[in-house]
Amino acid sequence: MGWLWAIIVGFVLGVIAKAVIPGRQHSPLWLTTIFGMLGAIVGNAVARAAGVASTSGIDWTRHLFQLIAAIIIVFLGDMAYMALWGRRKQQQRQA
């Protein structure tokens, strides 16, 4: 069940991050989900380092760290995706 929750949380974080970032992102949904999962992992690590990883009730601070990390990772990941694959797709269209 742990992996299933990781995929669900990664998907939700990735989609929210895509919605927050202005402009159009070109990375596919499966890659956005992976970026969201990475954002959750990084956000948990930052929350743990800040001493707010486990609080009573809902961990809003931890979730905020996860979302911020997901936004950064989705933004950078989409830039990398376009740098690697965007040129190839443009070249294929021109040919």
C-alpha cells in the first residue's frame, strides 16, 4: 500500500504543481507523477530537517514543503524535458 499512496500523492502534487506554474508544461503525465513523488520525498526531508516532520493532527507544514518542492522539481524537470526531447520533436515535425 505504501507504493500506491506514493503514486497517488505524487500524482496529486504533480498536477497541483503544473496548475500553479504559469504557462504550458510539456512533460507527460507519467513524468509529472514521478516529479510529484520526488517533490514529496524532498519535502519530507526538508520538513524533517526543519523539525516539523511529525506534528499532532494534519501536518500542514510538511505538506507545504512537499508542494513547494514539487513545484520546483516539476518546473526544472519540464525545462530539462523540453531541452532533451523538445528539439527532437520539432525536428521530426520539420522533416
